[in-house]
Amino acid sequence: MRALFRDLLKIEGVKGVVYFSLSGQRVFEEFTLGRNAADSASDWFALAMCLGKAKEGELVFEKGQLYIRRGAKGILLVVMGLIAPTGMVRLTSDILLSGLEERKPARGIRRFFKR
């Protein structure tokens, strides 16, 4: 699972990544600062659920940023420093979430016209 999130963790300024299923179970969590994995995981998910049906959100604090992205299979939270390339984080998150989603095989003539 770590190989999927490797590109996101390599971005300068990213301090941690947490991925939850839509039911609230923690699927992946890794922090570069040596954070204890057991504490406050439910708080992160509760914060993401407060956004309602919004697809993405970015919260800027005094000492850092939090990028929240809702996908079809789960919710991605990226903890960043104050100076982090948010455009690169968004692009990498798009690629990551599209790779996590399962695609249905095309039927009929549509299988020849892939997007």
C-alpha cells in the first residue's frame, strides 16, 4: 500500500498522509515526523466528514495546511507544512485516487474509445 502513496509522501512539505474508507476505517497512515498511529484517527475522520459532500477542501492554519480530498472509495487527508506546493499535491492526489478506483470494463464499441 505504501507504494501507492510514495509519490505523495516524496513532495517537499508533506508531513503525513491518511487514507480512510468511506465507513471510517483507517486504510493507510504514515507521518514523516514519527507520529503515534493510534491517537486521534477518529478525529481526522470526523473533521473530513464535517465538510459534507464537498469533493475537496483546503484548511490553512498558522503552522501548516490540511488538504482533504473525497474519492469514490475513500477520503484522503494530506498534512502539509505552511510552504508546500498545493498544486503538486492536488495533481498527485488526482492520480492516486484514480488509481485506487476500480473501473468497469467497457462493453460494446465503447471499448475502442478509451479516455
